[in-house]
Amino acid sequence: MNLLSPEQLASTQKASLDTMFVLACKTFDGWQKLVELNLRTTRSTLTDAQEHALKALPSSDPQTALALQMSLVGPIAEKVQTYNRDLYGIIASTLVDFAAAVGTQYETHNLNVQTIAEGFLESAPAGSEAVVAAVESTISATNTLYDTMHNTVQQAIEVAGSSIEATLNGTSVTGRQAGGQTPRTAKP
């Protein structure tokens, strides 16, 4: 007995292909943003290195050269912080796009499974209540598992974002301290 009609099978295959292409495009967009970020960061770093090398060349005094090197620490830490924040933004937006695409595919798949299950349950012979209950229980458990996994992924993204933000804020304070700037403290 074929549980899917040819139209349902074609629709399911089309939805799977659409999801595959959406995910491929989202992956490509993420890679493109990452390449652009790396190019922008590399260009900026090279420009800054050239500028600082030209400043250091005329100096023969070790104290001046050391002071120039120390003045670079703060801006470098800020650049690392900006890069990490932009990188996290790219990763987070790509994950959100993936989750949305997978969620849409899951809903379509779930609807197809429910349609098949309903057809199966309607044609079930008398006395198969236990099998019907088992099928309904399996569908319910699968939906609960998906919801739990979806919520866990969302929480993991939020925790990672908070952790990265805390790390970046710590990097900013450390960079200002190393660059000769002290962070502002509240007066008692």
C-alpha cells in the first residue's frame, strides 16, 4: 500500500529541493560575508601597519620606538573586538536563517506525516486501537523532541552570544589598559 499519492510525493520532493537550495544560498551568503569581513580587516591592518612602520622608521631612540609599540596595543585590541563582534554577527544571522529554513521544512514534513497518519488511522481495521494510540504517541513525541531541540539551539545561540559579548567587553578593557588608557571607574 502506497501511503503517499504521486502529487504528495512530488510536493515533498519539491519542498526538500527548495530547502536544499535555500540552505545552499544561505551558506554561500555567510561565506561571502566572512570573506568580505576578512578582506576588510586585512586591508585595514595592512594600512595601519604601513602607517606605523613609516612613523617608526625615522626614530632611532629606543624609548620612542617602545612608546610607539605600546600605543598600538589599544587599537589592535579594539580591532580584534570589532572583528569578533562582526564574525559573531555573521555566524548568528546564518544560524537564524538555517533555523528558519529547517523549521519551515519540518512543518511541511510534519503536515505530510500527519496526513499519512490520518489516512492510515482512518483505514485501520477494528481492534487496532493500540496501534493507533502508538502512532499518535510517536507523532506527539517527535513534535516534542523537535520543539525541545529547537529551544536548546536557540538557548545555545543566546549563551554563545552573551559569552562572546562578555569576552569582547573584557578585551576592550584590557586593550585600553595596555594602550596606556585606564578605564573609567566610579568615584565613591
